[in-house]
Amino acid sequence: MNDPHWQQALFTQSAPELGNQYRDDPLLGGWLRRVLPAEVLRDLEPELDELGGVAGGDLYRLQLADRLNEPRLVQWDAWGNRVDTVEVTPLWREAERLTVRHGLVATAYERAYGRHARVAQFAKVYLFHPSSDVYTCPLAMTDGAARTLIESGNQSLVARALPHLASRDPATFWTSGQWMTETTGGSDVGRSQTRAVHEDGEWRLYGRKWFTSAVSAQMALTLARPEGNPPGGKGLAMFYLELRDAAGRLNGLRVDRLKDKLGTRKVPTAELMLEGTRAELVGAPANGTRAIEPMLGVTRMWNSVCAIAFMRRGLALARSYAARREAFGQPLARQSLHADTLAGLEAETWGAFLMTFLLVELHGRMEAGAIDDGQRALLRLLTPLTKLATGKQAVAVTSEVIEGFGGAGYVEDTGLPQLLRDAQVLPIWEGTTNVLSLDALLRSDLQAGLAALMGRVSACVRGLAEPRLAAAGRQAVAAIERAALWLQTGQDPEVLRASARRLALSLGRALQLALLCEHAQWLLEHGGDRRGLAAALRYSRLPVDLMHETDTALDAVLLDPQHA
Ligand SMILES: Cc1cc2nc3c(=O)[nH]c(=O)nc-3n(C[C@H](O)[C@H](O)[C@H](O)COP(=O)(O)OP(=O)(O)OC[C@H]3O[C@@H](n4cnc5c(N)ncnc54)[C@H](O)[C@@H]3O)c2cc1C
């Protein structure tokens, strides 16, 4: 057994490799060519190329090397002072450096690219995210806080915080937290118990915030109930606070512990106790859940971009592995069933990508004042639909990617399991799938949103010359029409609510299919690239219309343990 010749003959599998993540992504490159003016793309491309190289190279290697490091909460110093500092991981420090260098938040506020600023920003974020150990979580909230302060019209807070949030200088860059969830609930935020007390001419907050991600931030936007206000969401107000004073002392708060989580383990998510935290009212002393909505609009968009980025990363790794792993005398890539499995995942990823970047494009238009009423209605409906659809797709795709590696996918030091664990948060935070489905379905402007969605789907299919794409386009139109008809036929309110997720996902999948067809036709006409055609047709064979009859009474029997 100790014979060295025998040991040399032992097979060792080579690991998957990543190349330049921009150059290796024909979907991103093709889509940018389609939507961006040539001069904008020319200006942006060197930076995308650099980021693609870093994300598939040095940053990815650092991520693998940094695997076992986790953030650490230091509550006391040697002299008995309560300090509650959080030491983040080496990769997070590098991610911060890259953030300011590439303006991952700043690009949206500099306006160099006008209505394309969000597309430029999120093309970079899409490349960066999978190698960042979810450093994109604080960035999402930072971006959301900047937008929320701008929308609030509170000029003194904008002047105070925006130069930090959108900074390209590491010495002045701040991240922001978003402290909403309490033990009473993250979905039903109206039950929040945090009190805001007006003492000696300033507001002080008392309460417990139960999930506060990236407590390494310098500021936060939060909700609290001014004393005397009624219960419910309307009685809450939105506050701005900074975590420490100029001397680094904590602002009347305590970090009780960092949560021990399934994934996003590099993100320091804390339980906080507010014990007289000085805070500033951002706007009115009520209607805080409405005031903080711009934050959610932005963070849900980030969530969607992170979802498609994880899907792309999983597929990049799976494809590399399929080319180098052999079974039954052939690389996996040439085994038709393995190839079929990966093709299905590609189709999902293409559909999710096109929906997400439509959302991004509309958001950029809105901020640049280049949006019409229909596009605005579409943006409002697409925000929850895209977040919920892509969150689910990311979990499904990364789960299948893990299986595509066989046992290696289940082994921690390949770095692969982290992909699935981190993806699993995407359908939970920033509104769960059910909560967002209800949000989409019960909103007062649903009809305007649906009309805009149908308009966009019709526009997608109008120019489809390729007969198979035209047939797939008709399938998308039929799914949307069936959902709209179902809504118009006066459903029982319980049935309506119970069906909300199926309805939201059907609308999302129908739009994805229509966008796939549109993009595929463009690719055929611009160089004869058939990848879009393959993605669209493959997607059209997957379930698109998920609506089915709902029997809430019978389902109740299924859930009743006492039923005989
Ligand atoms: C890693 C991580 C980091 C987080 N960071 C932050 C943060 O920085 N700031 C912050 O404010 N929050 C944060 N959160 C909290 C997150 O936003 C909440 O967990 C989420 O909104 C759900 O709230 P909940 O946990 O109270 O679940 P609940 O609201 O109790 O929901 C439980 C289940 O019930 C379902 N449900 C609830 N209401 C309905 C309904 N009406 N109809 C049908 N189904 C329903 C939900 O879909 C869910 O499946 C974080 C969470 C995680 C996991």
C-alpha cells in the first residue's frame, strides 16, 4: 500500500475554475449591447472587464481562503468599557475597498450615465456580488438609505449623510443599516414596540431591534412609535441615527449578540437594544412605513440582482466542472442528461436576468425623470414580482448546481455549499415570497400595473419573426390574459389571498418568457446568436402558468391534525 507508483496512479479530480466573469457571460454582454448607447458601453466596458477579472480571480481566491473567518463581536475592552465593536472578515475589508473604487453605490448618484446610471451600477454589482461574501447586503441598505433621504426632502440630513453614502473615498465612506424587524414580526412591522420619546428637545429611542444586518454600519434608518401615537404602521415614524459619536462612543445602544445563521455568515446580523438612542425625525412624526418605502424599493432591486448573480456564479462553476469531471467514459458536459439539466438552469437564469434588468432599467428612468405613467405603474408592480420570482429561482438553481457536483457539492471546503446557504436568504429578507405576493395582489394600483405588464408583454411579442419564438410569445400572452381574467371574475377574498403566490409567480414567469423571446429575436438579428433562441424555447417548455383551482376548505382538512 505504500508503493509510490500505486499512489501516483490514484486519480485526483481538478477543481472548477472561473475565468473573467464579464467576458464569460454572453447574456450580460449581449443585453448591454442591446440597451445601452454605444458610447455609454464603450465608457463602461473597461471597468466591467476589470471587475469581471477580479470577481473570477483574486477576489474569488480570497473568498475561498477566507472561508472559515467570521465577523466577531467584541463587547468589552480590557478596562471594562462596553465597546460593542464588530471585527469584519478580511474579504469584507477588500470588498469595501472595491466598492469605493468602482462606485458600487456612488454610480447611481453621480448621474454620469443619466437614465442608464442604474444599469451601469448593477452591471458592476452583478459581477461583484458572488465573490463578495454578501457585502452587498450593507451596500443595498446604504443605497436604499440614500434614496430614502433624498425622497424625504429632509435637506439637512441629505447634506449630512449623502456625501458619505455615495462616497468614492474609503476614509469618508459610510454604510447604513435598516432596522425594522422586531420580535413581534418582520412582515407585520406595524406591531413594532420601539418607543420614541421627546426628551430635552431631542428624540430618544427605546426598544429591541431583532435583525439588524451589518451592524458595522455608521448610520441607520429605523422605525419607532412616538409616544401617544396610535398602534399600527401609521403610528410609526421614520428616524435617522448614527451609531457612534465623534469619539467612537456608542449612541445609547447595546449589541446583545450576533446571530448564528444558516447562511450569510460573513454578514454581522445583530440583536440590538436601544436604550435612549439619540435619533432625528426624518419627516412627519407618523406614517413611517410609508416613508421608508423607497428603501424597500431599492433593497428589493438589489436582492433581485444578487439572485441572478448567484445563479450565474453557480452555472459558471457547474459548467467548468462538467467539462473536467468524467463519468462512464465521458465528461459530464457530453452526457445528454447532465447537459439537459444545465440547459434548464441556464433558461431559468436567462429569464430571471432579463426581468431583473428590466426592473433596473425602469428604476434608472424613474430617478432620471425619464419615465411615463405606464412605465411607473410597471415599475411598482415589478418590484415585488421580480424580488419574489428571482429569490425562488436562485434557491432552485443553486440547489441543483450543488447536486451537479455530486458529493463534492456537499463538502464545505469546495466553497460550494455557501452558495446555496447564502441564496436561501433571498426569499426571506426584504419581504418573504408570500408577503410580497399579497403586496402585489392587494395594492390599490394593481389594475394599472397589470395593464402596463400586458402592454410590455405585447410589445415583446409584436416583432417576433422566428415562428417558434412567435409561438412561445403567444404562450406568454395567454398566461397573462388568463391571470387577468381570473382576477376579474370576482374571486372569494379567501381564495384570492390563498392564490396570491401562484398568481404572482405566473405573472413573473409569463413576463420572463416574453422578455426571453424579445431578446432571442434581437440576438438572431444581430449576429445570428442562437443562445437566446435556445433559452426562450427551453423556458417555454417549463411550467409558466402556475394557476390552478384553489379549494381553501379542503386544504384546511389537510392541515388539521384532529381530522378523522
Ligand atoms: C440574515 C437575515 C438578515 C436580516 N437583516 C435584517 C435587517 O437588517 N433589518 C431588518 O429590519 N430585518 C432584517 N431581517 C429580517 C427579515 O426582514 C424578516 O425575517 C422577514 O421580513 C420576515 O419576518 P419574520 O422573520 O418576522 O417572519 P414572519 O413575519 O413571522 O413570517 C413567518 C412566515 O409567515 C409568512 N407570512 C407572514 N404574514 C403572512 C400573510 N399575511 N399571509 C401569508 N403568509 C404570511 C411569511 O411569508 C413567513 O413565511 C433579516 C433576516 C435575516 C434572515
